[in-house]
Amino acid sequence: TSELASMQRRLVVSVALTVPLFVVTMTSMLPGDAFGHAIGMTWRSWLELALAAPVVLWGGWPFFVRAVDSVRHRALNMFTLIALGTGASFAYSLVAILAPGAFPPAMRGHGGTIDVYFEAAAVITTLVLLGQVLELRARSRTGDAIRALLRLVPKTARRITAEGVEEDVSVAHVAVGDRIHHQLTEPRIG
């Protein structure tokens, strides 16, 4: 379906951006943090924003739309939580980059920077996209299986008339109350 194709595209792009984002973020936990020292914490935060923005804003767009719909219809659901969580961590991180002075000194880390959580928003968005793709694929396969079963329905039935005569009729002409002849066969084993 087109929804599956759209989600798959969003997933591919999101994975391609989330993996390097995760690596960039996790290098700060390595002893010495050579990458962080090479580019600086401020530039690392800007790089994280550049990698996370397409994932959260474009990849996660369907989740934000569903969240707004769930609020509008007063039927909160999983997408409400996802949009709230990813949106809050992305917005907080964006403010931390654009207006670090808005935060109290106690929240500052090394070099006076504010910690950002772009990777959390991107990873959650990517994982939910993966779940959506798997769900849509499963639904598609279920639909295919049901259509295959419907093709097995016989086109004709053998109806028994009031006089006891058997006649072949289209299944569409079988009505409630008709007597139908059916023949059960024993399953073959081996």
C-alpha cells in the first residue's frame, strides 16, 4: 500500500540519519572523547540537530498528525505519547542550543553547555517507524491470505429442490432456507 511505502521511505532515511547520530552522541562516553574535543561540544550539538531534525520532523510527522487527531477526538493513544515525548526532547534540545542562557547555571555541563537529547527523540522515532512498517507488512500479508481464502470459495452449489432433485446453481442464487447437498470427504493421510 502507499502507507507502507511511505513508512518504509521514512524508516530508511531515519535509520540512515539515526545511526550516525547515535555514534556521534555515544562517542562522548568514550574515554578522552576525541571527537568531542576535536569539534567542540557546541558544534557537536549543532551536528546532532542537523541529523535529528529530518528524523523527528519528517520521519515522525505521521505520529504528530495522529497525536493531534487523538487530542482533537479526545481519544489519547500511543501516538499522543510518542509525539509528546519526542517533541519535548527535541524542543528542549533546540532551546538548549539557541538560548543556552535561558537555563540556570546548575544545568550546565562541561564547557558551560546544556545537555541535548536529540538522539533520544530520533532513536524513539526510528524505532516506532520500524514498528509501523512491521505492522503494515503484517496487515498486508493478512489481507493477502484472506483474499486467497476467498478465491477458494466455490462458484456453484448443489441445491436440492422441494421435489428432491439436485441442481447446480451459482452461489449468488443460494438463499436462506435452501437445502444444499454437501459431500464430506475423508482427509487423505500419507
